[in-house]
Amino acid sequence: MQEITNPKIERQKGEIEKTKGKITELQAKQREQEKHLRTLEDLEIVARFRSERVSDAHLGAAKRSDWGEKPDIKPQEVRENESDTEI
């Protein structure tokens, strides 16, 4: 039995494949843009902490609390570390 090919169907199949390729490219581009955005946001957060003269230990504790972990730093340690930190 011979298969009959309709040019309209073949053209539509080609358009679908072309669209799928564009979607894949755009998803990859979106992932890269989101990664870049997270990096910029992280840098801004660090700059804000440093402008407030927050110690590295306190910054680390804040980061861990964002991850759902309990900070392992005591307030006394923060005060001691703040005097040691130069910006």
C-alpha cells in the first residue's frame, strides 16, 4: 500500500518541528537569564550587608537561615566578629 503525502500536512509538521526547536532555544536562554539575575541579586545582597558592616559570620548565618537551617552563631560571636571585619 502506497502512502499518500499531503503537502499541507508535511508543511504543518515542519512548522511544528521548527517551533519546538525555537522553544528549546528560548528555554535555554531563559535559564541563563535567570541564573544571571540570581547572581546580580546575590551581589546586591552582599553589598547591602557590607554597607551595614555586617560580619561574614552573620552573613553566612543569614544565608543558612534562608536555606531553612538554624544559624549556628551566637549574638556575642557576631559582635566580636564585627569589630574584626574591615571593609
